[in-house]
Amino acid sequence: MDNSRTLTILLPEGDLVSCSVVDAFQLLNFAIQCSGSEDQLLFASNKDFFPLNNRLGIQTDVHWKELGQIDLLIVPAFSGDYAVILQQNKELISWLKAHRKNIRRIASLCFGAGLLAAAGILDKHPVTTHWMFADQLKEMYPDIQLKKNSIITEKNGVFTSGGAYTSLNLLIYLIEKLYGKKTAIETAKMFAVDLSRSSQSEYFVFNGQKRHKNELALQTQAYIEENYHRPINLKALAEMANTSERTLVRHFKASTGNTPNEYLQRVRMERTKLKLENTKESIKEICYSVGYNELSTFRRTFKKYTGLNPLEYRKNYAVLS
């Protein structure tokens, strides 16, 4: 193991998610101590004291302009308006572009992917982020390879993580790369990080993908959402929209990213999640109520979109006991 490597937690301007910053510090600091390493863990900001919120603040170690070679740079999650974040960090984004060659590993936590994307660092790279931000990020930066379901992505020293506390999985993964499996397991045990997770699908809330202005697609989406519990096929949808099946699929997929059938399944799965969370209906009753005739197809489709079977999902997320 190399001695005295530099690990840096970047503190961009704007509202940062405080747990994202604190968790990164705690896990990396524990790993350094556990491994007996002489590595340095620094906070980098453009100010001497960085206020995380109205109660917490951080005494920073260095201005990011003064950083040289960096073995690991962590970009934490932010909250608030993304356009404002970009405006506040114009100079930092330019620095990231210019300094990328001096950063051995660079990792974004949750929404932090937005900063790396703005610097062009995620172009042609697999990328994950919080599910609420994923479609917007892909729309703004079409050259990224969005992996919406993934907890972690990695390519050529660039790492991204999924939403909120899924970032802990990336931190453990990075600790294993830096300090070995034993230290990673010790750190995971200390902070009770679940190492078995591989997908954030179970947390998705499908909200309809309606930021486009294609009337044909919008009309079809509305019909699917009102009639998801009935038998729906492509031919019927095309007749309803007074167009050909081929034209409908082309417009629909270009606007939403899904085929009409994929969209139907996702609407049905979202209704299923709500029923599992908020009712005591049996799995069979839910299956029929959202438009499926076979339990096996229903279960297989649910697992495809959430990573869990219906009973597992209900056990984890049911509001009613």
C-alpha cells in the first residue's frame, strides 16, 4: 500500500446534503485508522469555514485550487435547484475539467453526479444517481450512459452512486479498493452498511415521464394510466390514437424512453407498490386488479422492476401492519 495518499471531500457552493458529507468523512476516517494507513483525509472548499446547515459547519483544510495529485476525490450530494448549483460552481466546474488528469479516482454521491456531468467527466461513462434526478441528468447530458437501477457504477477511475444512503455502498466499495476487503468489511460492520444490495429499483416512484410535448405520446400515456387494469395491446392503442402501430411506437419511445408496453408495465407496477404499501389485499387480488391474469407473470414483472418479490416489498414498505 502506498503511504500518505490524499483523499479529499469536496465542498461545492450551495446546499449540500449534510449526511452525505458526514458519512463520507466518518467511513473513510474509520478505514484509515482501521488499516493503519498514513493517508490524509482533507476537506476542500473555497472558504475557510463551510456551513453545512444552520447548525453544522466544517473547518476546511485547503482551497481546491491548491490541490495537487489526488488519490480519491469525493463529490457529495446537493439539494435545491440544479441550475442554481451550476451557477454557483462555475469556477469549480472549470477547475474539475482542467484538473481531472491529476485525480486518480473521482466519485459522486447521489445528486453529486450533476457536478461531474457538468464538467464533462461522465461523458461516455455508466452513471447512476438518485432516481428523482436520473431522467433530468440524461436529458441535459445525453452522452452519459444512464444506469438507473444501479447502486454503483465504475469506469476508468470514475464512480457514481445511487440515491441517498445507497452512497454508503459506494464508500465501502472504494474503501475495499483502497485498503482491502478486511478493512471494508470491518467498516461495513461498524456502520451497519448492507453489503447485499445491488439495485435501487425498489425505491423508484414512477412519475410518468411527461416533460416532453409530444401530443400523441401524452394522449397515449393518459389512456394507459386510466385503463391500466384492462387488457391493452398495441393495436388498440394505435386505433385509439388514430395512427399506425409503427408511428405510435416511434413517437412514444422518443418522448418517454419506453415502448407503450413497457410504460403499461411500469404504471401497473407503481399501482401494485401502492396497494402493497397501503392495503391488506392478497397478492392474487392485487395481481388481478392491476390487469394481470397470471400470478407467475405478475411476480416476474414485479421483480424485474423492483428487484423484490411482492411479499418482500410488502414486508419492507407496508404502512399497514
